[in-house]
Amino acid sequence: MKSLIVKHSNPEGLFNSKVYSQVVTVSGNGKTIYIGGQNAVNSEGELVGKGNLELQTKQVLENIKIALASENATFNDVIKLNIYMVDGCDPAVGLKAFKETVSELENPPLITVLKVAGLANPLCMIEIDAIAVVEDR
């Protein structure tokens, strides 16, 4: 019997999306992983994709993958993403990069997308933070 239960749902009366869930409930014995806002800076400290939202999004997602792997987790364990996108950026470009990098997930996470005037690094166009849950091992 599983000691951790993660339930993704789209309750009747709310939009049922293949890209994100409306509600995630976690119960049982598990570990929660909080990943701080990731931007398009690579391991060398260099900005990837200056002026290119698609390349920046791919680097951000790669950074999140690395952070998840450090805790033996994958995007399948992510239950919540907060996406901060500089005003004027096309969310469809970011979604395309997400689909290409992460592909379809059996249980998509909750997603909040915020348009912001700017980020801490003015060359960054997108920043994403994540919450994941894995079974205690």
C-alpha cells in the first residue's frame, strides 16, 4: 500500500485541461520539495537566450529538472508551478517550450501564470518556481 497519495482533479464545474490540474491533494507520508524561482541562467552563470522567450523557458525548465533530480524527483512529481513572465511576452511561446521540454504529464501540475513589469535580472523574460511531492523513502 502506498504511503503517499497525490490526487489530481478537475472538479465538475471547473475547466478540465490536459495542461494543468485545478486541484491537487496530498496525503500520507511524503516529502515536499520547494524550488525557488529559476531563471535562464545556466550552471556557468551565463544568461541563455537573451531576448528569446523560448530558449529562456527551456533553460528555466532544465534548471528545474536539475533541482528535482537532486532530490530524486521528476516533473511527474511537481504539483505546483508559479510562472512569472515579463509583460509583452507571448504565453503560447512559453507553453510550446514547456511541451517540447517536459512533454505531456499524466497528472499535470497546478499552474499560476503572472504577467509582471520586470524581474530581478532585467534580461530575464521568465522565472518559474515549483513545488513537488515525493513518497518518503
